[in-house]
Amino acid sequence: MYKFYMAPSGERALQFLEFTIPDLILLDIKMPGMNGLEVINRLKQDSRWLEIPVIFLTALNDKIKEEHAFAMGAVDYIRKPISAGIVLKRIHLHIELQKYRKSLESLVEAKTYQLMKSQDTILEILANVTSYRDHATGFHIQRTTLITELIVNCLFETGYHQYRLNRNYADNIIKSAKIHDIGKVGISDSILLKPGRLTPEEFEEIKKHPVLGAKMIDDAMQELGDDSSFLFVAKELVYSHHEKWNGFGYPMGLEGDDIPLSGRIMAISDVYDALVSDRPYKKAFTHEEAIVMMKKDAGTHFDPYIMEMIDDILPEFEYVFSRSKEREFV
Ligand SMILES: [Fe+2]
């Protein structure tokens, strides 16, 4: 049993829809005022009405109009004279189909949410694996991720046209920042945990971590048969976060825009955190000292355009760092 409302014209039908959203609309083509095709056009432009199934019920025997109606999103086209029984069956069918489609959509939504949660958890575990190997990097990962997020969001709001930075890419960069040093799990403890300055040979070993990390992600991609945008971005960021704008970085010696945007951003947060942190071979620089040094390196180490664009948010780096330091000693 259905409740049925009738409107004498297209205009009145649209007014009615302002207050009530029906399960289905039966629409004629020839009507006083707006015709049926004009009405469906309005329905499909409004997100409140877009998904209501529309069945055309018309005396017009016109193939072109029928094709046009389907092209505009009608789910069915019934010619008069009608058989009430058949019309009722088709109404029932389309309402059931719509319910089925909606339940499938919410199922897909729930599964996608679940998948994203598992991906985030695995990411957290991988980030922890890196930090457990080297205690100094635990808070380094937290801080660099937060600083990367600041930079990405700043670029997204101000410079995304220049960098073709859409929201999905931006979010994937932020997520990938957590595992930027994942390749360090492949470096021996005697080098990774050495309490002093590294020899040139040991430094060459450390320099392998971007390649090792990218290989781990690439292996996972092959194994899973998954080249999703997240894994792709994670791989490029891990591989390129030690490249330098002038081509003197590693592992590839890429130059300028050839360095993926994710790597150019990660380089900034990574170096800032290293400068303001104590290391076995150096004392921490102050925020002000670090910023002076980094600005000097814009155009040699760092992308000078990004450095210019994030100038206003540089003081926020210090805030992130000091908040993390507070937690570190709790
Ligand atoms: Fe690194």
C-alpha cells in the first residue's frame, strides 16, 4: 500500500518536494507550464532529489523523447493507456531496487571505513616498529608527521593549483609521513644505535634506508596486487625524502620538480626536527637558528617555492615540537 500525492503541474510538484521527499515520482511529459523533461532536469541538479527514482508515464509515443528521458536519469518509461496492475508492479520493483541500492551503498561505506581503519592500524604498527628500533625516532615520527600535516594543509589551502595537490594526495602524504624512515629497520643496530658520529662508510649504509623502505612497500604492493594511491604515495615519499632541490641528495640525485612533492615536503619536516633535536654528535639548535639555516637552504636543499608559501606557519613548527617534548618527559 502506497501513499499517493498528485500535483497539477511541474512547478507545484517541485514546491511539494520542498517539504516531502517521496520514494518515487511518476512524471508526465506534456504538462501545463514546465514539461516533464524540465522537471527531471531540476530534480537531477538538486542533491536532495537526485536519487528519487522517476518513472515517466505518458501518452507520447516518441522514441527520441523516451531516449531523452532515460538519458536524463529516468528509471522507467510507461506509455498510456496504462494497466494499473503493471504500473503498480513496476513502482514496487523500482522502490525495491532503490532500497537494495541504498543498502549496498551503506554496506560498501561500512566496508571502506573498516578497511581504512585496518590500514591506519597497520600504519601505526609499522611506525612503531621503526621507533622501537631507535628510541630517538619515536617522537621524531610523531613530530615530523604533525609538521608534514601543517605544511600539506598550508599548501592545500594556498598553493594547490600550483602543486596539483588534491585532498586525497594531501591525506596520503600525511599518512605516509609516519613511515618515512621504515627502511631503517633494515640497517644494523651497530650503525643505527651508534652513540657518536658515523664514519663515511657507516653513513653510506644509513643512506640505503630510502631504497630499502621503498622496496618493502613495493613488495607489499606486488604481494597484495594493490597499487592503491596510498601505497604509491608512501613508496614515492619513502624513496625521495632525502633528495635535495639542487640534485645533491640521495638515493637518485633528483633535481627540482623531478623530486615528488611528497618527498620535497617530507624533507622540510624531517630536517627541521633533526635540527631542533639533540643528537649524539650535536646539541639541538633553537627554533630560530633552525629556521635561519633552513631559509638559507631554500633553493639548494629545499623547494624554494614551498619555503616561501609556508613562511607564515613556520612559528607553528616550534609549537608542535615543544608540545611533543612535554609529552616525551611525562
Ligand atoms: Fe630518512
